[in-house]
Amino acid sequence: MRILFADPIDQGRVDRLQAEGHECVVNDLTAHELPAHIPGFTALVVRSTRVTADTVSAADCLELIVR
């Protein structure tokens, strides 16, 4: 699974997911920047970044949004 973290996250959590075979990309994105980065990811994890309709429309293989 390709996972995009739109907000900073503890590296230990990322390491555990990567150890399970997941590809993780951690960024610090705004709601405006997110649509350009979401293509190709199957999961999106956000803490404070707002997920807009533009982001969902730009997602080509998104299966899961986690907050």
C-alpha cells in the first residue's frame, strides 16, 4: 500500500508500516497543495490538513482516508 501522510508523524510509526511492506511518504501539506500530491496513493493520513473535494477528485487510486 502507498500511504501519504499529509502532516508530520512520529518516525517510529512510519518505520513500523514500512517494516510491514508499505511505502510511506511523509509531507507537511496544506489543503491547497494536497491535490497535486495525492495521485498514486492508496491511503491518505491527515491530522489537521483539510481534505477537500479537489483532493478526492485528483485521487486516482485512493481507497482509504484516515484522520
